[in-house]
Amino acid sequence: KENVIPMGRENGQRVYQFQYKGQPQKHIGAMAQDVLKTNPEAVKEMDGFYAVDYDAIGVRMREV
């Protein structure tokens, strides 16, 4: 992720606006590193990257 901007909190989780590296589309969502601290069961590792189970934390990841 790049161009990460804090956007506040949703359902107790910090949320950020960001872009995936090399992609123009902006998203709002949680960072797995933050979720690991509060809900480690909601984070999985896939292909060497962390992925957040958004249903498990009650936050909706979305495009901006």
C-alpha cells in the first residue's frame, strides 16, 4: 500500500485511505498490522501478504 492517509475509526478499528502499489484506485479500509493487535483472528496470511477479514471486524472496505 502507498499514499496512506488516516481517516479515523470505524467500529473501533483505525481506517485509512490508501492505494495499492502501482494502482490508481483509492480505497478506504483497515491495515492488517493494526487489526493484528486487536483482532488477530481476523487476519490471514496469503502469498506472503496479510489480508483482513472485514466481516470479522465489522468494517467495510470500499473504493473511494
